[in-house]
Amino acid sequence: MLNRIFKLQENRTTVGRELQAGLTTFAAMAYILAVNPDILSATGMDKGALVTVTAMTAAIATVIMALMTNYPIALAPGMGINAFFTFTIVLGAGVPWSEALGMVFVNGIVFFVLSVTGVREKIIAAIPHSLKLAVTCGIGLFIAFIGLKNGGVIVANPATYVSHGDFSSGPVALCLGGIVLTAILVARRVPGAIVIAIGVTTLLGVFIPSGSGAHVTQLPSSFVSLPASPEPLLFKLTFGFLTNSTAFFVALPLILTLLLVDMFDNIGTLIGVTKRAGFLQPDGTLPKAGRALVADSTATLLSALCGTSTVVSYIESASGVEAGGRTGLTTVTTAALMLGALFFTPLILAVPAAATAPALVIVGVFMMQSVIEIDMKDFTVAAPAVITILAIPLTFSIAEGIGMGLICAVLLAIGLGRPKSLTPLAYAIAAIFFLEFFKIWPFHG
């Protein structure tokens, strides 16, 4: 049956190899079960429910991808997008988290329509390739900065804006040690390096004082329990921004950014993982790319309904491919392990910020590696790219970083007399950001 469903013989693989690859992928991305709730709970969302929803959406979306494409690509709430959801939309723009979920749902509908009509290629093509790479790098810096902030390594300073924290304090010292440990394990190519480092750092926190009379890690009364109810988040999305003109024009650039990041993240992951698996054609085309993007857009709708930020394809799926995974059976295994992990929710909730922060920093480093693909020798390429990379963490907003970089690219194209170097759609997207930055929407508050 498994051979018939997943075409194992045709893909020259076996059940045992697929199961092993699925375990490898799970080990590489299991950190999201602790990190995603830690980030999204800053919005006021229930942390226990977030653990359940994170695993639930990851499992369902992954199975959808496996059945629609038979690719060994796993999905889960995206890193970077969850930070955008929390720090830009909710905490930055003051949007209630239920309204932010509504924006994710609208983004999913648009993404679905674009995926089935083929318009998505035009939007992706409208953004210069160098800016796509810059967005990835900027999000990497943003995630790493959030990790350093959450771990107390970076703190606010009235004179210099930011400064280093108290390295002698227990939580900060533990976070710094966790960063070093994670980096070493990753550099040594240890399978599940990030998860192992989170576990070791959490365990060490049991013995390290936090400075408030307690220890960094507070062990739960029970290590195993039934999964927390997702009810506090399930179907809690609202759409007030669709009936209020002022709220709508605030929401529009945020939804646009969700859409762009969602598309670029998924396209990049699909290309990267399928290339390693040998599915990418010599001319760069990807068989069943349309199905994959429909699966991704369906996952976005699912994430909003369940109560989390956008679910995307995970580049960590490449670890399962390296372990021999070639079919959807790999990621069905990953999905089953995600659901099984829910019975250890007390342990997941006990993971302190000092243990999840190193994971954010290392993931940020991974994303920053794309900078080598940007042609920094060409100033017309370098200027918009660098502005994008710097603006995302410094404005604490992925949306504003993308907008500033794209506006810079548009102004350079016009100023150099090369307006046709960008598509009309690129000008339209830049115009939307321009109107929002200077608050000259017709109905802006």
C-alpha cells in the first residue's frame, strides 16, 4: 500500500529509509514546537494552546503536501513570519491578534487564487532577485536580533539605543553558552543539532539561578500530559479591518508583506529542497510546482483558522533529503512525530527563553548566508539590498524593510533613466509602501 501511494520503487527508496529520513527532518525542525509559542505568546495568545496548534497545523499541512505532491517537504509555522506577526502587526501596529489572524486568512485566499491562476509568477518576477535575497538576509538579522534580545544579551540603552546585557547573570550566561553549543553542533553536522542544544541548555538551566531566587528552568510537576486544548485559538480570527476604511489601509501593506514573504519563502524552499532531491529539471522548472503552491496556500488558510501565523515549507526538510528521503512518506513520518510530541507539552512549556534564544540566533545565521549571492560590486544592486537588510531589524519591521528597499530600487531606476529595468507591478507595490510611509492614503487616520 505504501509503495502504491508514495511510489517508493519508482523513487528508488524503501520504507525504512523514508522512516529514518522523516525522523531526521523532525529532529531538525522540532525546535519550532518551543520557539513558535514563545514568540507568538508575546501577543497575548495562550502559550499552551500555541504548542498544540503549532504541532497540529504542521502535521496537517505536511500531510496535505505529501499527498498532493509526494515531495519530502515538511511544513510548520514559519520563522520570520511569526516575528512579523508578533512584532510588526500586533505589537508594532497595535492590531489585536484575532485581527492579525484575519489578515493571515485573507493573505491565504489571495495566495490560493494567485497559485491556481499563475499570477504568482508575475508578482515574484516583479521583485528584483537581489531584493528577494536581501529580504531573506534581513529577516535573518531580525530573527537573530530578537534571539539576542530575548536572551538578555542585547538590552535597551537610552544613550546608544542598544547595548549588551549583564553577561554575569545566570540567564544571559546560559544563553551565550547555548549559542556556542548550538553553533558547534551545527558546524559538526550533528543531526538535530538545534533540538539537542535546546534540550541541553534547558537542562543546565535547572541548576543556574535566575537572580530572582529561582532557577532559569522551572521543571513541571509532570513531564507527560494530554495535549493542551487549542480552543482558546481555534476559529478566533476576526475581520474588522475589512469594514473599517482606516483599518483597511493600515492592513493592506501588512497583508501585502505577508503575501510576498510567504511566496518568496515557499518558492525558495521548494527550489532548494527539490534540487537536493533531484526533482528540479535542468531548465530550472519544477514538476508539480503548481500543486506544491496550492498545498502551501491551503496551509496558510489552515494556520489562520487554527490560530497561528503562516505555515510555510521548511528548509530543514533538506536534512531528511540528505538522509535519503525521496517521497511524501518521509514527511508523513515527520507529521506523526509532531503530533506525538504534544504529549510532552509540559516539557515544551518548561523551555526557558535562554534556551530558545540560541535557536533564533542560529536560524538567523542560516538565513544570512544568502548574502553571498547578492552582487555587492554593482551599486544599483547593493544600495537597495543593504537598505533592506538594515531596515528590517532596525525598524523592527519586515514590511518597512521591504518597502524601503523597493522604493530605493524604484528611485534609482528612474534617476538613472532605466525605468524599464523594473516591472509596472514593482512600481505599484512600491507606491503602496510610499503612500503608507508618508500617510497619504485617502482614508488614512
